[in-house]
Amino acid sequence: MANGEFDIVLWGATGAVGRRAAYHLAHRTSRSDIRCALGGRDAEKLKRVRDDLGPAGSHLEIVVGDSKDREFLASLAGRSRVICSTVGPFALYGSELVEACAKAGTHYCDLTGEPYWMRQMIDAHQAEAQRSGARIVHSCGHDSIPSDLGVLFLQKAAIERFGSPCRDVRIRITKFRGGFSGGTAASFVYAMEEGPKNPTIGKLMADPYALNPAGERDGPDGPDLMMPIRTSFDPELKVWTKPYFMAPMNAKTVRRSNALLRYLYGKDFRYKESDTSRPGIRGWFGAISYTLAARLFLIAMALPFTRAYLRKNVLPKSGEGPGAEVRERGTYEMIAIGAHANGQVIRATIVGRGDPGVESTSRMLVEAALCLAEDDIAVGGGFWTPASALGSLLRERVTAHAGLSFELME
């Protein structure tokens, strides 16, 4: 592993998520000897971010370069133990950095929710990361730490209680309050623009096991559909369910974790995520209305004219994000429900404080970077998921410092 002048470099520190990550990184490391830097392409913006942090940010260095400059990125990776990135769309701005880290043996984490890009990176750099010792951990934000660590937490409890894991786990989103950033919007727009040009993107998005290792891409789950026109009644929670826009990404991560954990959850493991509505006829109507509206939005985003209008007038711009009140008052709750082969059910709640898309996400990313930098991680180099690489070490960190909680329900 690279052992240079920086323990952690936050790459992309001037965007909406990057600024909040800089705040958390500064406050988490201001009283330690961890050597940190803020990185990006605009020196003046980086200095303003650091200045806005006050005394807590005085120890942060500044590194300036371009996401496409391979020579600079190779040098940066060689000077760093861990690089965490918020620069999206990652398919546009992230490939060269992952390549540099894999070659240099530098650990890396990011916020990507772009499975087609993740598949490309795994295929291109897995062997090199294994040789160099670089641990590459994608999706270390709201997508997909709560889902990934939540399922691991539930399954370990099931093994302890029943002697074996649950065959079927589903997560229901029971509360979600917050906004999203311009970077998230840009990644979504990029995927909608590239989809028609490259049919393999759509096929990969629908493939439930697309992120699994080669030779391990079969299983009992059906296709991952972005916004299926489908609702159902959940008898456990007694509510109607509706599609959850990040379910395909989170589900692929959870299934990859199962494979990388040597099928800790079993080869017959099934997984599904859904949002929830109310019970009764009003809940059904609300679920149907949401589902149809979401499908219409996807159709609008697929058409160049309406996509351009939405991008200009509706979606947040690059660098924009929810205001302080939304960030602080935001929250989310997920209930994981495991059905065991013996007929019993085990449930757990995963609760996050702070806006999911920016505040909670930035905290989780920082804790993932600190985990890579400081903790004794059992796995070697290669491409991992949060659960398969960091597991309970990261769960303890996000519980203590990122506002998350994982609790079994009696």
C-alpha cells in the first residue's frame, strides 16, 4: 500500500456533498495526528472551503489537479494512503482515479450509485488491486451502507438465533425526509443520456447479479426494475409498498456482499427493497399515484426535450444541495424483515439522522475513509462492498459518529 504524506485525501471537496464531508473530516481529525488534504481542480474554491471550517480545518492541506490527468493522479495516489471521492458522475470523472489507486496500492472509497461503471472498474482493475493491496470500496454513502450493513446485521442475528441465515430478506423504507445534490442529479442525467447509446447499460441495470464475481451471477432473484408499475401489501408491516428509486443499486450491492462473504446468507438468498405507503385504501391509492408519477418522470427524463427542461428548471445544479435546515432535520428509517426457513421472522430497524443524500451520506463516507485508514481490516486488495470489507468495524463507526442506529425489533 502507498505510504505517503497524506493519510486521507478528500477528492471533490467543493461540491455539495464534498463540502459537508470536509466539515466532518475536519472535525473528526482536528485533534488527531491523521494527515488529511482537500483535493479538486479549483485552488480558490478549496481554500474557501477550508477557511469556512475555521480552526477545525487549519490542519487540512490543499491539493490541486484534474480528474483526467493520469500523471497527476498517479502522483496523488502515491502520496496517499486513502482517497475518498465525491466527484460524480463517476463514469465521467472517476475512472482514472480508481486506476491510479489500484496501481499504487492506495485504498479508495466513493459514493457512486452507478453499477454499470462499477462493473467496468471491477473488470478492468480487480487483478491489479489484488496485487497492489488496494482496497477499493464503492457505494459508501446512503447508497448503499444502510442497506448493506443492515442486512449483514440482521443475518448475523438470525444465525445466532436460529443457527442459519434467513433465506428471504426485504427492506422497507418507512421514513425518508431530505433532498438531494446536484452531483446525484448529474449522475442520473448522465445515465439517462447514455442508456440509449449503450444498450448494455440497461441490461446491466436489470441484471440482479451484475456486480457479482464472474461465474457467480445466478440466483433466485428476478430482474431489478428501476420503477416497476407494481404495488403490493406487506402483511408484516400492514402497509402498501411502492418502488424505491435506489433499490436496484442497493440490491446489487447486497447480493455482491453475499458472494464476497462466501455466501454467508446462503446461495438461495433472496433480497428486495421497497418504499412504503399507508395502510388501507388511501395507502393503496397513494402507492399507485406515486408509482405512476415516477414512471412518467422516467419517461420525461428519457426524452431529450423534456430532459433538458427538467435539467434546467427542476433538478439541482452542480455544486448545489439542500440547505442547512433540510440537512439537519432530514431523517430516514428502514425496516429489515428476514424470513427464516423454520417459519420465524426476525426484524431490525436502521435509522439515520440527517438528510440522507448529503448530510448522512457525507458522514458515512468520512467514516469509511477513516476505517480504511485506521482499522485492522481482514481482507486484502481488490474491489469490495462496505459489508464484505469493513463490516462491523464500519457499523461501529457510523453508529458512533454518523448518526445511524441498527437495532433488533422484538
